[in-house]
Amino acid sequence: MKIHEYQAKAILARYGVRVPRGEVAHTAAEARASAASIGGRVVVKAQIHAGGRGKGGGVRLAAGPDEAERIADEILGMMLVTHQTGAEGRRVGKVLIEEGLDIRNELYLGIVIDRKAGLPVLMASTEGGMDIEAVAAATPEKILKEPVVPGIGLQDFQARKLAFGLGLGGRVALDAARFMTALYRAFEDTDASLAEINPFLVTGDDAVYALDAKMNFDDNALGRHPDIRELRDLDEEEPLEVEAGRHGLNYIKLDGNVGCMVNGAGLAMATMDIIKLAGGNPANFLDVGGGANAEQVENAFRILLADESVSAVLVNIFGGIMRCDVVATGVVAAARKLGVAVPVVVRLEGTNAAEAQRILRESGLRFVVADGMGDAARKAVAAA
Amino acid sequence: MSILVDKDTRLLVQGVTGREGTFHTRQAIEYGTTVVAGVTPGKGGRIHEGVPVFDTVAEARRATGANASTVFVPPAFAADAIMEAADAGVELVVCIAEGVPTLDMVRVMRFLESRPTRLVGPNCPGIISPGRAKVGIMPGHIHREGPVGVVSRSGTLTYEAVGQLTARGIGQSTAVGIGGDPIIGTPFIDAIRLFEADPETEAIVMMGEIGGTAEEDAARFVREHVRKPVVGFICGQTAPPGRRMGHAGAIIAGGAGTAAEKMKAMEDAGIRVVRSPADIGAAVSSVLG
């Protein structure tokens, strides 16, 4: 799960990570009031779940309350386009008003789970404010890493090693080390999957700050973090994906026109791939899960047909514990109830497949029955 | 022969009295697996599905000589169950649960480091050695005994590959679902090493997916250590970057973990990589000659 910058900063501040003074504003008038209470120069920052906001014009400096109000008025409601939003951009619903700081040095800090090591790793780099993936690709030696064992936590010496490694010295280095320890504690305590401070700032008067902050959380651990779960902003998510999630379905909208409904994530990806190989384009990823029943199948149909670009549907089920006859009954019921107008190609294999074929044949509805994945993909692409 | 599970497997089911545990215990017994014990804390002393239930794994192991465990507890409690089984000395633990928090798995892997227990999963269908033992949730009837070892990060995609093999009359020595999470107990390399050493296995099918670098690591291992023919497939060739495709581990992050990179690494290692998931059976037929 992703959250906004201002939410991440609030969490981090609780752990002792130093962040600039700031307030969230939903209107230009609120932005003005916030700027007045903060005083001096302020930064107006669009709050959306995407990186590259600065380049897209979503982060701007204001000399005082008047300018902050004018800039907030321009940013609020705009469709902000960044390299992560896609061409249509994302609507800005709130801005963060923050004190302007005197920037001397922009560094980078980030914590992710290193899959190979099986541990969280704290990364630090002098290349702050840059796209860290580009830095990793071009100059991997500029990224320092320290693996951390949960439970034991980031040791002070590890943090010092990174701080001095960044070229910091004296009191600033020790402040930076404390900052890193606090950042790691926040990461582990909240079951984060990512905590990134980019840039990690050293000011002219030798103070360290999180100028930007990004935190993502492990969806599987949200059950033990109800406070973090509440920070979810549904306005930032594709409505069909949110709706699918409510029904326990895993749906991701894509650009093509062949809708697919599959059981199992791997088979669902493989179905997308084989549609492409057959010359078509998948409209979505949709995993109905292992224990799907007739109601789930109906929900799945409703969601994938709500995408108006879908001109054919491919149902690919390998029945194991999930019986094909149950799926077939669900498909027939959904097609009747929803009055499905596009061609539906059905491939059912595994447990009770023969019975399922009979149910489809005798339904009186015009399903295209396929034999194997290759045949199913060809038929679906031809029908789309 | 086969790998990991066979006629000598004495299975213990953790979470045996739950809905999933009950259903799959029955299925495993029907398949012919030797199920010797169940564990549900607080329900020790009962008989459930014809199997004695114990309060702790240690007690169950002492009383029954169980040497393998399947974990059917909810994901929030899975880490604890795995560590309990390892602490009791159970040699093989198969964790089916999907949704185990990543940091829980980090702790589990540290815990297992100093113990001989092998973990398979989590978020996996389990292991089957056709005709011998079924330790997991896969449909037994689609399998048949034979010479092909199958290893995969996905559940139903494994069934798809097995289905294609069986339809061609090609059986399997063992099919292992290693799981779709970012941190798992048994990576491709371990399963492939076991298949290479298994005299009954003549060819290996590995099915990977986007995310991480486990397939690249396995490809390097295959190039250096595997003489048996390997057929490979990677799903997610059309997956958009930055999106988690169902499995917690299936995500292209920072441009890394793409299907193209994995397929190239595997081809460079001499693995017969098929583009289409419909071609797995045919490719295995051809490498078996």
C-alpha cells in the first residue's frame, strides 16, 4: 500500500526522523493560512502517489502567503503528469505547505527488502535528488549498503559507517547516523516494504532533514497495523481495481481489448502472454483465486466487462480444488444475469471438466468452447 | 525415486482441525499419503479425520515419528507454525498459506539458518510425487508417475504444465511449487539440484515469473552443474512494470526482474525456453527424445 508524502512524514516524525515544518491544505485559502503560520519562504508540494512531481510542475517555491495561495490555486485540481502517472496524469486534491530550507547538500537514503539476501537493506548515496534506479544502473559504486537483521535492528556502527561513507563529518555525521537509526525503526515497526528519503538534506547550518519521504507498506501485514491501513487514499487508485479488491479478486487494468478471467496469478499472467502471442492485447489481469464460487465468477465478469474497451472475454480455468462445473455454472449465471454482449471463449481443464463442457453446451448461450490455452487465445483474439 | 516426499513421508498437518486443514488432510489420505498426526493447539487428544491431534508439534513428532509437515494455519500465524515445526526437528515443512508478511519470513529464514529443516513455500501448492505422496493442495488425479521433475513459482500454472505432460503420456517424478512470495524457503536452485541428483528424473521443467533474480541464479547453476535437459517458461512477459501481478513477488521493480532478462539468462544457460505456455508439453517431449 502506498501513502502520501505528508502521511509518511508524520509517521517518520514520530520515530524521531527530522522533517520540515509543514501542513496539508485542501484549498488555496488553507494554503495561505498555512504559509502564514509557517512564516517566510514556503514550498507548495502536490500530494499524489507518484514520483517526479517536481519536474511535472507539482512542487513550487512561494515567497510568502500571497504567492502560496496563488500557486496552490493553480496546483489544486490540476492533472499532474509525471513519468509515473501515465499521459492522463493524476488529479491533485491536496498540497503540502512546508518551510523553505537552505539546501547545502542533497543525499539519498532508502530501505528495501533485498530478496536475494532475505533481509532489509539500508542504502545511502551522495546522489540525492536523482532517480536512484538510474544511479544504481550507471554507477552502482555510488550506493552504499548495509543489511539489517530484524529484531537486532540497525546498529549504530552501521549507521556511522554509512554517514561517514557519504562524506559527512563531525556532528552532522552523528546526526545523520541517528536519523538513519530512526528511519530503520520506523521501517521495521510499520512492516514497510519501502522507506525512501530522496533527497536527504543537509542545510547550510548543518541540520539534517527528510526533504521528501516515501513509504510503501506490506499489504500482507496491514492486518496488524490498522492505523496505517486507514491512510489508504482510494482516490489514488483505479476504481475498478478497488471494486475488485472488495470482492477478493485481484484485478489490474491494462490497455488491450481481450478481457481475461483466470484462476491463479501465474496462469493469469501466462494467459495475458499467450493472448499477446496470438496477436491480441489483454485488457486486464484478473485472478479469481483458488476458492472462487459462482458469486465470485459473477463479480469477476461484472468488473472486467465494466471496462468498455473489452470486445471479447477469455475464461481460462485449470480446476484443482476449484471444480470446473462450479465455474461453468457461475459463468452461465453471470452471462444470463449481466446480458453479456461480447463473445465469451471458455477453456476449462482439470477437475470435472467434462461436466463443465456439458453445462456450457446445454445453457443455450453462445459460448465458444476452447481446447487448451493456445486454442483459447486464438479464438478470443479472433473474436475480439 | 523422487524428491522431497515419497512413500517414507510421515506427514503431520498443522492446523488440521480448520476448514482447509480438514479438507486437504482427507485429500492427502485418499491419495495414499501417510498422514500420522495433526496439530491444533488446545485440541490435543482428539481424533480428527482418523488422525490423532496433538497440542504441539514436538509432542506429535515424539509420538508418531512425523518427518514432514504441511502448514494450514492463517497467514498471520504461519511464521510461528513454521518455526515450531523446525524447533521440533521436522525435516520438511511445506507452507501453503498466501499472505504471510514479508518481515515474518525474514525472521523465519534467520531462524532456519541454524537448523536442518527445509522449508518449501509459503504461498505455494506444495509437493507431489505421483503415486507416492501428496503434500499440498494440488489435484492428485492430473498427475502420473514418470521421469519429469517440475518446479514452479505458481500453482495453477504448475497444474497446466503437468496437465500437458500427462496428456502426452509423460509422467512426473515430483512436482514442486516453490511459491510466489519474495522470500521463500526453497529457491529454484535447490529444487533443480535435487532433481539433478535424482536417478529417476530425466528432464526438468522450471516455470518462473517476473520479479527478483531467482531464475537468473538458477540459470547460472544449470549452466555449471546440470546435465539433464531443462525446459523453461517465464510468465509475465506482458506484465506492466511497477505493478504487483497477484503474487507478492511478481513485480518488475526499478526495471529489474523482467521476463526478457530471465528468458535470456535461461537460454544462455542452454535451457530450452518456450515463449508460449501451451508449448511446455511439446518441448519436454522433444528433449526426452
